[in-house]
Amino acid sequence: MMFSRALFVSITLFAQTGEVFGRCRTQPGDPGFPSTADWATLNDTIDGRLLTVIPSAEVCAQLNCTEAQWTSSVFRDMIPGQMNQYNWEQDYDAVPPELCLRNGTTCAQGNVPLYAVNATTTEHVQAGIRFAARHNLRVAVKSSGHDYLGRSTAKNSILIWVHYLQNITFTESFRVDGKDLGSAVTLGSGVSMQTIYPAAEQVGKMVVGGSVATAALGGGYIQGAGHSAFSPILGLAADSALQFEIVLSNGEVVTANERSHSDLFWAVRGGGAGSWGVVTSVVVKTYPTFNATEYVVLLSFPSIDVVTSVMTSHAKHVFEWGDIGHYYTLVAEPAGIFLEFSAHFPNTSGAGAIALMEPFWEEAQALGASLLFNSTTTSLANERVLSSDDSVAMMGVIGSRLIPARAYQDIPGAIGQVHGRLIEMGYVISGNVIAGGKVAENANISSAVTPKWRTAKGHVVVTSIWNESTTPREIDVVREAMTTQAVPMLANATGEMDSGAYSNEADVREPDFQSTFFGDNYARLTVVKAKYDPQDLFIVGAGVGSERWDDDGLCTI
Ligand SMILES: Cc1cc2nc3c(=O)[nH]c(=O)nc-3n(C[C@H](O)[C@H](O)[C@H](O)COP(=O)(O)OP(=O)(O)OC[C@H]3O[C@@H](n4cnc5c(N)ncnc54)[C@H](O)[C@@H]3O)c2cc1C
Ligand SMILES: *[C@@H]1O[C@H](CO)[C@@H](O)[C@H](O)[C@H]1NC(C)=O
Ligand SMILES: *[C@@H]1O[C@H](CO)[C@@H](O)[C@H](O)[C@H]1NC(C)=O
Ligand SMILES: *[C@@H]1O[C@H](CO)[C@@H](O)[C@H](O)[C@H]1NC(C)=O
Ligand SMILES: *[C@@H]1O[C@H](CO)[C@@H](O)[C@H](O)[C@H]1NC(C)=O
Ligand SMILES: *[C@@H]1O[C@H](CO)[C@@H](O)[C@H](O)[C@H]1NC(C)=O
Ligand SMILES: *[C@@H]1O[C@H](CO)[C@@H](O)[C@H](O)[C@H]1NC(C)=O
Ligand SMILES: *[C@@H]1O[C@H](CO)[C@@H](O)[C@H](O)[C@H]1NC(C)=O
Ligand SMILES: *[C@@H]1O[C@H](CO)[C@@H](O)[C@H](O)[C@H]1NC(C)=O
Ligand SMILES: *[C@@H]1O[C@H](CO)[C@@H](O)[C@H](O)[C@H]1NC(C)=O
Ligand SMILES: *[C@@H]1O[C@H](CO)[C@@H](O)[C@H](O)[C@H]1NC(C)=O
Ligand SMILES: *[C@@H]1O[C@H](CO)[C@@H](O)[C@H](O)[C@H]1NC(C)=O
């Protein structure tokens, strides 16, 4: 049966189930969608900072971007409608698909928001949220557009763009209700990794952040958990959170910490990005900075069998290296199969790092791999995790699983085997061996970080990419294979029936996202959600409460 959206809205309004609004968000063409005059009034209340939003390919066509600009996350950061993986700007599922491609043949709005509030103050955010709530609009919130699940863009939405909330203030003693919680920094939610690391270095400090130039520490990163190369010694970013300033769905600003709105504080620390309100600033602990060695190795493999045996050997060796966070990328290219490996050793010289890991590299070579390159670089930790830019503007999806420490101990062969099989199937694999140590010790912190992080050792991600020539039908096949083949294979290598995943780097189509991303915390998260966002203004893919909404977050189901 087909209802027009307007009819559907009026039927549900008559039904009066106690909800203030009907079952759909108001979209262009619907009665009640803000008029040009309404938008102008909003613009006046936000100092003329209302933007109309354009897909990134269209912006780049207008600016005549170079290829280097198009793929630079630093350059793209100035474009409100951009997503780093610009497939999220496309609406492949519309009939016909609404795409805006770089090759310039077609440009539709797709899943790019319609308007954006370019906020520089908390008041701008409040005005935007009040307007959206009053007019029953779909809301998107974006700091950097790094999101791998596409959660910072939404079709027919108003975007609250916090990129220009850039304040940074350090203190030696951050106090909550008179209690001294020690050295900390207050960050606007637009502050990126490449801004905070050098700022912290200036005052001899370090924060828990990612190795990515433009992701925002106080945006989605910390709300999802936030892992770092130094997490084994410093914990997760959410563990270091002391306070959040949040604009709620009713437009009120609240301070959430262990004393004030402690239930919200619990939820925002790991309970999922974009589901609670608009974070305008966060306070995180700072740590004395330290020297660290980054050890980079490049291997090549003659065959899938060697990938399997070397990754089995890797799984057996991980505990020998103590609390050394390390990353690897495995990829099959026409020129061969390669492993790019990078490990971070706090307070260790280059020679010390090599001595600790050399037995593994010798074993890898004995198993048939070739060592193509290796290097060590020692400097302050801040510089070792800092990237000056990220190469982005890809199209694709990812899927992942947290791999328990117990799996590395008990079933290293299954871990090696799944690497080999996924490479054979054409996936790119990124390993993040950044759990254990402090991540495990912090299990007693009261937060919504899934308990699976506390028993994990690694976080393994698989990626499938496509390009502008790939048809929507082919893309469907790729997305389906991620959800129904690749991720279940990874899950099998966790040795657990109820395996878990990191909600910020995962498949947005994860079928059981409630338990996979949030575990037993989900029930309490829904209670906090109902209290602080009773109208579901903040809905994101695979986020708390999203099961009530369609994929676009436009109508309840
Ligand atoms: C190249 C790359 C490298 C990465 N490396 C790491 C890593 O080392 N460690 C790690 O843990 N993760 C990493 N990630 C994942 C990262 O944590 C997520 O992409 C995260 O969502 C980024 O947050 P953001 O706010 O910058 O992104 P955005 O895309 O702007 O937002 C992500 C989500 O957070 C919400 N959000 C953003 N800002 C706010 C706000 N102010 N208030 C409320 N909600 C908000 C959005 O609505 C969306 O749901 C990486 C991602 C990429 C693309
Ligand atoms: C908002 O106002 C500013 C300043 O008057 C103007 O430049 C801008 O175009 C307006 N935005 C929209 C969406 O109309
Ligand atoms: C676009 O930029 C390229 C390279 O910078 C230049 O060669 C070309 O003339 C420019 N085109 C337009 C229309 O400005
Ligand atoms: C958003 O606001 C910032 C700060 O005022 C400004 O520098 C930037 O140009 C604005 N962005 C757009 C796209 O208008
Ligand atoms: C940024 O800091 C300035 C100076 O302390 C302050 O006036 C302003 O309100 C802060 N902005 C935000 C968004 O917190
Ligand atoms: C880092 O190493 C340099 C050079 O050895 C040294 O001067 C500096 O004090 C060290 N810094 C820290 C924080 O240990
Ligand atoms: C590094 O060494 C210094 C000096 O011994 C010590 O104070 C500091 O705690 C160490 N830091 C780490 C992260 O190991
Ligand atoms: C790496 O390079 C150094 C010299 O540059 C060498 O001594 C060392 O043995 C190499 N091997 C490994 C596995 O790092
Ligand atoms: C957690 O336990 C550690 C000791 O393992 C202790 O130092 C820390 O204070 C505890 N934290 C909380 C929040 O209970
Ligand atoms: C642009 O991409 C579309 C979609 O793949 C394709 O149909 C079209 O031929 C391309 N046009 C050019 C000029 O490359
Ligand atoms: C683009 O993707 C298609 C598969 O969808 C593939 O056949 C083609 O080789 C890719 N093109 C490039 C330039 O990577
Ligand atoms: C699950 O892992 C086992 C090894 O532990 C392997 O034999 C089996 O083929 C895997 N199944 C799938 C579906 O990947």
C-alpha cells in the first residue's frame, strides 16, 4: 500500500499516540517544511552563518580542485557537505540513484544535507537545534566527516557543523565539584588531531588521540571509544574524558561529568557517536609527554599460504611485545601481496625496538616473506602519532571485529587463516593491535565502552572499495558481501559466539549492532536516550534508537 508522506504524517498526528510529531521528519515539499522566510529568520539568529550545502564533487568542480586537493582531508575539511569517503554523499538506493560524481556528468544532492549551521559558538548550535526540533527536521552533526558508517551526513537534513569550534585551554588541575582531577585540556569539538598534538607538545603534554590528521578528538572519535597507538599504556580516549558540554535536543546546554548528568556522561563515553546531543567541548586528561620510537617494516609475500603462516606467527608473538601498540595493513595488489607494519614503542630507542621484534621478522622470513624495508624514528610521542594529512576521497565500506586476547592465545591459527582467506577474496585488512594493558585495566571505569574492548587485544578491519564506474547494483553486491561473508568470517576468528566490534570503525549494516557494538550496555543506553532525546532528534546509522527509523532516519518503521 502506498501513502504519500504528507498523508502519512497527518494520519499519525490524528492518531495522537502521545508523540509530539508524526512518524516522518518534515522534508522539502511537505506541509510545514520551513519557508525561505523561516530559514532567513534562523540565519539572522546565527549571525548570518547559515549555508546551503553542496556535494563535495560539485564544490571541487566550482573551485577547479587539483587531484591532490580532492584527496586531502585537510583541504576537504573546509567543505561542509563533504564526507572523507564520498560514497556516503551518494544515495545509491534512491530510484533512480542520486549521485554527485567527480567526473562531472551528474550531480544530485543525494545524502548531502540541505542547510548547515557553520557554528562558532554554543549559541549557534542551540539556535540550530531549536529550529530543527520546532520544524521536526532531520538533523546531522559533523566535526570532520571521517565517519566510516556515514553517520555525519543525512538526506534532506539540517547539518550542525562544529568544525570551527576550535578553542583549546590547558589546566594543571581540572576540578569537578572542588575535586581535583589533575592535568587536563578543554577542547572545542572541532579540534583535530593535527591541532591538538602540537598544542599539547608546547606545554609538555600528550593526549589520547588517533593517528589521523583531521578526525576530531571531541567529535565522534571519543564518543565511540577512541583508540590510539598508545592506548596500551594510556587507555582509550573515552577513558580519559572528564567532562562534556552538550547541547540537548531541547536546545538546553548541559555539563556532563561524574557529578552532573552522570548518566549522560556514562553514555557519551563510548555509547556511540551522534546519539546524545551536540557536543560543543570536551575535557580530557593530559599526560606528561615522552619519547617514543616508531618502527616501520614492509614485507611482501609470495603466496596466500605465506600470508596465513606469517599472520599465525604474528598472532603467537603479540604478547612478547608487552604494551606496544601497533598497526598493520595487508593488501594484495597486481605487484604482489604486501604488509605495512608500524609499531610505537614508548621510552625505547630504535635499537631497543628492533631487538624486541627481530625474532618475529626472522621467523616471517623463514616462513617465506621478504623484508623490503625497515626504519626506526625516535622523537616526542606527539610527533610519532601525528599525520600532517590523510589521503581520502575513496568510496567504500568497512567491517570489523574486536579480537579477544584469548583468541590470540588459543586460536592463533584461525586468526592467521582468516587473514589469508580475506586477502584471497580481495579485501584490504587493517590490524590495530592497540588493546590490552591500560585498556583492559580500565575495565572498572563506569562508562558505556563495550566490555569487549576490555578483553580484546586487537581490532581488525576489512575494507572494500569501489569507484565512480561501479554501478549501484555492483555496489549492492559489495555491501552485501561485507555484511554476510567478510564480517562473519572475522567473527569466527574471535572464538566467541557473541563477538563484539568497535562502533566507529565497522559495518553500518551490522545486523545485531545493539549487542555487537554495545553489549549489555544497550538496555541502559536506551534509557538514557529516552531521557535526553525523547523525540529521537539524534539518530545515526547503527546508533542507539536507530532500530526505530528507516535507513535515512526520515521515517519510523
Ligand atoms: C583515516 C581514518 C583514520 C582513523 N583512525 C582512527 C584511530 O586511530 N582511532 C580511532 O579510534 N578511530 C579512528 N578512526 C575512526 C574515527 O574514530 C571515526 O571516523 C570518528 O567517527 C571520527 O569522528 P569525527 O567527529 O571526526 O567524524 P565525523 O564524521 O564528523 O562524525 C562522526 C560521528 O560523530 C558524530 N559527531 C561528530 N561531531 C559531533 C559532536 N560535536 N557532537 C555530537 N556528535 C558528533 C557524527 O554525527 C557522526 O555520527 C579513523 C577514521 C578514518 C577515516
Ligand atoms: C545567511 O546570511 C548571510 C549574511 O547575510 C548570507 O551571506 C547567506 O547567504 C545567508 N544564508 C542563506 C542560506 O541564505
Ligand atoms: C583547472 O586547473 C588546471 C590545473 O591546475 C588548469 O590547467 C586548468 O586550466 C584549470 N581550468 C579552469 C577552467 O580554470
Ligand atoms: C565557516 O566559518 C568559518 C569561521 O568564521 C569561516 O572561516 C569559513 O569560511 C566558513 N565556511 C563556509 C563554507 O562558509
Ligand atoms: C572560546 O573561548 C573564548 C575565550 O575564552 C570564549 O569567549 C568562547 O565562548 C569560547 N567558545 C566556545 C564555543 O566555547
Ligand atoms: C626526548 O629525547 C631528547 C633527546 O634525547 C631529550 O633531550 C628529551 O629530554 C627527551 N624528552 C622526554 C620528554 O623525555
Ligand atoms: C618514560 O620515562 C620517563 C623517565 O624515566 C618516565 O617518567 C615516564 O613515566 C615514562 N613514560 C612512559 C610512557 O613509559
Ligand atoms: C632493520 O635495519 C637495520 C639497519 O638499518 C638493521 O640493523 C636491522 O637488522 C633491520 N632489520 C629489522 C628486522 O628491523
Ligand atoms: C580501577 O582500578 C585501578 C587499579 O587497577 C585503580 O588504580 C583505579 O583507581 C580504579 N579506577 C576506578 C574508576 O575505580
Ligand atoms: C561518469 O561516470 C558515470 C557513472 O559511472 C558514467 O556513466 C559516465 O560515462 C562518466 N562520464 C565521464 C565523462 O567519464
Ligand atoms: C573501478 O571498479 C570496477 C569494478 O566496479 C573495476 O572493474 C575497475 O577496474 C575500477 N577502476 C579503477 C580505475 O580502479
Ligand atoms: C571458522 O574457523 C575455523 C577454524 O577455527 C575454520 O576451520 C572454519 O572454516 C571457519 N569458518 C568460517 C565460516 O570461516
